[in-house]
Amino acid sequence: MNGKYPLSILPPSYIKLVKRYQIFASSKGGYPLSDLNFHIEGYEDVDRFGNGKQVTETDDFTKIVRDFVAAPPNITPILVGPTTPPPTPLDIVVREPCCVIFKLIGDFWEYTPNSLYVSTKHEYPDGKYRRAFPLLDNNGRIAAVGFFVEYVTDPQHRKTCEGLNLYVDFLQGDMRMPTIIDPEVENQGGHLPPKDPKPQEPDSND
């Protein structure tokens, strides 16, 4: 098994999916804090378009998570051009109870040690999101965090888009620069098809 650091927690027995996301940064040059933009991309097609990687007897939870933390990046090249869609916003979609893993790509940052690692902007006393745990790579860097989405929201009943805070440190020598980045989770159960795009507002000058 890849990775020399054990997991600090295991999932509830009914969670059988792992959604793996890579978070990476781009800039116009120089040290990455210059004109920094964040991007997110699923690790494989089952993460990008599906509900995540299925836990099985041969691919158990620990193996899936450790293999992902130790694996090289799998980022789609961003082509620049007039018809190229904008970079992926820092948002994800969850439609099934699962474990979500956010992995930081690049050795110039890590999750803030002894922090919350990830928190919700809204509190859920019933445990909708909980049990955040750090994941170390083979160099001892807190390269990823995981948490469990223990239930999903029926989109017909309430707002489904919920904000998160990720607590990270940018590293430069012995210095650390704490930063909070804030993806959103589209927590949407029911296996419904994607929502229709919002109609364009009419031009007020017309």
C-alpha cells in the first residue's frame, strides 16, 4: 500500500463512496502568491462526473485514500483560447453520502497543522458534515484532508449549495502564510439531471 502514514479515522459502515478532488493553484509567474487563482478537478472520471470511487473488498477505504494521496497529479491541461471555457470554479457536487478528499497539488502549501482543516460556513449539529481528518504524504506534509458527507439534501426542499472553509498554509522556507480558501458543495440528492442554466437577464437598454 502506498503511503507510510496510517489513516486516523474510518468511515461509517454505510459510506461506500470516496470522491477525490485535486486543488491546484495558478499564477502569472513568480512565487505562487502572485495573482493566485485556485482550481479544482476530480481525480478520475468517477470523481469528475460520477458519485466517486466505490469501496470494495479489494479496493477498501484505506487503500483508495492512501493511493490517491500518494499518486501524482492527474490534471487536464488548460488550453488558452477564445473558445476555451473558464477554469473550473472551486465547487463540487455531491449526490450520495460519501467521503470527500481534498488534496493540495504542489509542495509549496499544506493544510494548517492542528487546525480545523475544513469547516462549514453553517453549523450542522446533526452531523451532516463531520469528522474532518488530515492525510499526510510520504514526506510528512499535510497534503490532503477528508471529511464525511453523511446525508444529502433533497433539492426540492431547500437550498443545496453550501460553503466550506479550507485552512491552508503557504510555505516559503521557514515562513508560513495562513490562508482560507472556500469551495462550495452542491449537496444535491435524488439523482436528478443537471439544472437548466439560468436564463440571461434582458438588457436594460433594450
